[in-house]
Amino acid sequence: MVHLPALPGAPGYDDTGGREAIRAAARRDAERLDAGGVDALLVENFGDAPFYPGSVPRHVVAELTALVGTVREATDRPVGVNVLRNDGPSAVAVAAATGAAFVRVNVHVGARVADQGVLEGQAHETMRLRDRLDADVRVLADVGVKHSAPLGGRASGITPELLGDAVERGLADGVIVSGSGTGRATADDDVRAAVAARDDRGLDAPVFVGSGVTADTVGDALSAADGVIVGSALEADGEAGRPVSIGRVERLVEAADAVR
């Protein structure tokens, strides 16, 4: 993860260093992740809390486009985009404009309750926009995303129907299973349930673990899942939002390579 500081217009924005400080931080983290040997980088407007529940304003799209471009210049590895809290169409637009390879969408289909209110899937908009832009961008969709709960009447847990909705009906290229919050472990049972549901339905979609993976647990995660998305564990003192630590990256990559 490249966890961006608060962008201009967000309450936490620090105008002391302005945009140049944000770009420098994004470049620093990207270079450290690259040097540590990760497979890909995912850029996220992590510091923009409180997040918009749906579409973000145009200035956020513009800032993210510039910053993803900065990250793309700092690495030859694939780069992805996540526009928090749940703006899949904007993520696809940023990815198409910058040549990014994939996006993460927190609620791609269905609906979830979160601190932003009700988050509604926009698969119909996200996938049509990808086609209109003729963008070679993979869509990775969370199922049961962190910091949220199912709406009343919706089954909890990872089910074949949930995977089918995301991949067969929402046309997602892969799915992500996470824990209850940022940096919190993803239950092994949920990961294995997602893989089993994917295999039972014969879906061609990788399953990623989306939170809580560390150098100590990445081996277990990769014994079930196809990949992991790691943020907090790669940052100083294991705290989300702090600068990336090359040593932490190298330890996790080494542990991952041992089981691949």
C-alpha cells in the first residue's frame, strides 16, 4: 500500500509542505516498496477521512491522478488505485488516465453499512466506464469489506452467492477478503470459504487477503489465498499512515517468497 496523507480539501490536509510534500511522500513510499521487492503497489487516499460514501469531488480525482502518475514514475511494477470510500468509477478513470493496472473497489455489488452510512455498489457504472474508456484495468472487489457490516436481511459471512454476485454478475476480475478493520487479521475461515466458493462455482478469479497480514502470517495467508494486500505491517512501527520501512518490506517479501 501507498497510504497517501490527507489531500487538499480534506480536514487533515497539512498545507505546510503542500502538494509537493504529498508527492514526495508518495514517491518515497513507492521507491521503498519497489526496493523491498513487492509485486505491485496500490495507491489509496488513506488520509482523507471522513470519507465520501460515493463519488468524490473532482479535485480529489485530479489530485489522485497526479499522485498515481508520480508513483508510476517511481516504479516499473504494476500500480493500482483505490478511491475511498467507494468510488469505483473514479478509480477506473484515474487508472485509465495514468496507465495503472488495477483498482480496488470496497463495495462493488450489493450494499453495506459503514461509518459513512450505506455504501451501495456501482458495478453497473464502474464496468460500463471501463468499457467506454477501453481501459485495460482489472477490478478487484472486496466481499464483506472491513469497517462495515451487512444490511439487515443479508447473510453474513463469505458465501458462494456473495462470490457469484461479485464475479458473475458484477464482472469483477478478483475478490478481496479482509478483517474487521485496517491492520486487523483476516479470519482464516473466511479466506478458505472464499477460495472454496470460488472453486465450487468454477470462477476464474484470484482471492486476495486484504488486511492484517504480517511477515509472521503471510505464509499461512498464501497457503490459502492467491495474494495479499499489505499496508500497516510495512510501515514504521507497524502503524498505518506512517512512512514505509524497507526492512519491514524485505522481511515480509522474504517470508512470502519462502512459500511461493
